[in-house]
Amino acid sequence: MKNRRLKSHIEQSSRSKTGRIIVFTGARQTGKTTLSRHLFPDYTYLSIDDPVLRNRYKQLTAMQWYSQFPKAILDEVQKEPELIESIKSVYDQWPEPRYILLGSSQFLLLEKVKESLAGRCLIFDLYPLTIPELCTNGWDDVVMNSVFQNLVKGDLSTDQLLSSFLFDEKMVSKNKAWVHYSQYGAYPAVADKELSDTEKRDWLKNYVRTYLERDLRDLASFRELEPFQKLQHYLAQNTGNLVNASAIANQIGVSAKTVSRYINYFEISYQAILLQSWSRNKNKRLVKTPKIHYLDNGIVQAILQKYGSISGNEFESLVIAEMYKQLKNIQAPVNFYHLRTHDGKEIDLIIELPNGYYAFEIKMTDKVRAYDARHFSGLSEILDKPLLHSFLISNDYDTTHFNNNTTAINVAYFLG
């Protein structure tokens, strides 16, 4: 079992007046049920996935909910959104009841939550495990902040970075977690040490099939899945690339509007991030096309039916997805972008904080050179806030300061 960074925050929130209703949403199999049942063992667990029981729960009055289920976990509640109205009624009439609502469809669940429970609930997104979480071996293990998280929080400065990953006392565990993440992704099920490599790959293949057969049925009624499967395969092949709906439409034989709708399904079911382009400088010609990044490389490998080495674009997606999850876990007030100019300057990731930006270039190389950081030159003149620092992330063990504002750093050291 792996501990979760959000656990302590959820525990604290659940004891507050505003924590009487807590909503967990996220992709299927990210551990929502396991975490909620661990945190709230005295709550009655109700599976809304069961159609027979679902109809019985629908028939309960607010008074019956209050008397029979004053504390309950409602799993897959998006299957019956009317139950959210029942929970709202109980909340409004009595101060004691407390509920945990779980759902694997961001759109179907949150649409009803925002409509009915606005101001009455706290919402937490649960993603696949992060590198620091993969380093734990049980609920009691502390999930340490990564170097990256501490930098964003302001708890660490660049002059405090180790000169080499080799000097990190937790190098072995961080590196092991990174290798696992690179090969199999970070879903809790494949982090089980007792599973063989074959069993992990089989689980991932079954997950992809289940996603197509179940999650998509929640989102849309497809006459046929083949066009969506083609897009799924296309996006997996092109993770880390720009997304042009018209060009993709020509490739898979559907309209550009349909491609955009399908990509939206990938986003709202927590399978991918559509990284928007930064384009606020009206005096500079900037590419406005977004990039697609799969959230889990294990899923990419299963879709493409390939295992072993990864491409440069897959490495880029690995890093950006991990950074995205880590900042979501600490609920940092940030925005994510990529930047590309028409004259060739490209920045893989820009993270906007209230007081400025961090910029990141991501290279799969084992040895960085100053030339790899060339696109950072002149970046501060383009941005509308201060450039706080630029980082070149790679597999190079050494930490190199190219100048006062640009640092090359090892990926496992930075994110572990």
C-alpha cells in the first residue's frame, strides 16, 4: 500500500464545518475507494454501481437517509446523480450527517455537484501516484515533498540544490520509483511489489479496455468505438506534440469538431492534459496550438503495445504529468502552459505563479550541454511577469548552474 499526499489534508478538512460533504473525483483505479474507506472506517460504504441497490437508494427519503445512513461513502455516485439531491436535502435539514461522494467521471459528477452542492462540499481530485508516493510502503510512511514541490512552495532555493543526484541520501528509492513510473506508470494496482512484469502489463491492457467499455459509456453514447480508438492510438503515438484537430480529423476519418469533442473526453476522464499555449504577448508572434500529454505512461505503453525504451516525447509527457500531479496534490495556485514562437523558440513547460514564472526544458539526454538551454535566452522579455528561474530537466546526475537563472537538474532528484 502506498500513502497519499492528500491524506492529511482530507483528514483535517473532514473535521471542519465545511467538510461535511467531501467529493473525490479522478480516473478509475486511482485509489478513491481505498483512500476513503481507510480514512473513514466508521462510514457505511454504498456502491451505486449496483443497479438493484441503486434503485433502492433512490427511493429513500431525506429522513431515511438521516436515520439509516448518517455517515456514508457513495461510490460511483455519478451513476445516479439524483442521489446528490438527496444528500443536499439531508445536509440542509440536519447538522450531523457527513458524506463522501466518489466518482470517476469529472464531467458527470462535477456538473451535478456544482449545480446542487455549491458552497456545501469540498472537492479533491485524485490522480495516479506521484514519485514521492511511490517511495512509501504503507499508510504510516510520510510522503515527503519533492525538490520541485519545495521550490514552488518557497521552502527551498536553487543555491541549496545538491551538486549531484549521487549525493542524495534517498537516491536509491527515488531512482527505483522513477524507473517504475517510466516503465509501468503510477496507478496504485501496478505498484504492487508482488505482481510480475507480465501481470502489470496485463492489468494495464485490461484498464485500457475497461476505459473504453465503461468510462466512455458514462460520457457518451457511441454507435461505434472504432473512431475513438483510432484517436486514442493517435494521441498515444503523439503524446508531447501539438494538437491540430483538422489534421487529426484527416488522419482518422472524422470531423474536426468530433476530434475536439473526443479530446475533451480524454481530459474530463483524467486520461490526458491539454496543455494550452502561452500567448499573452501581442507584440510577439506566438503559436497558439495546445499540446497533448498523456497522464500515465503505463497507459501509453498499453495502448501502443510496446514496452521498454521510451521516446523523447514520451519522456517529456512523463515529466510534465508528474509535475502536474505533484502541484495538484499540494493545491498550488498555478497555471500550466507551453510556449512556442514562430521563429523557433520553444519552452516545454511554463508554470505561472502569482509572482512570476518557472520555465522548463525537458531533455532525455544523460549529459546536458549549455546549448540545450538556448531557448531560455530572451524568454524574460516575452513574459508579462518576472521569470523566477529556468530549469533543464534530464537524466544527467549532475546539477549544473549555467548562469544565475538557469539550472540543469536530474529528473529523479528533482521530482523524487
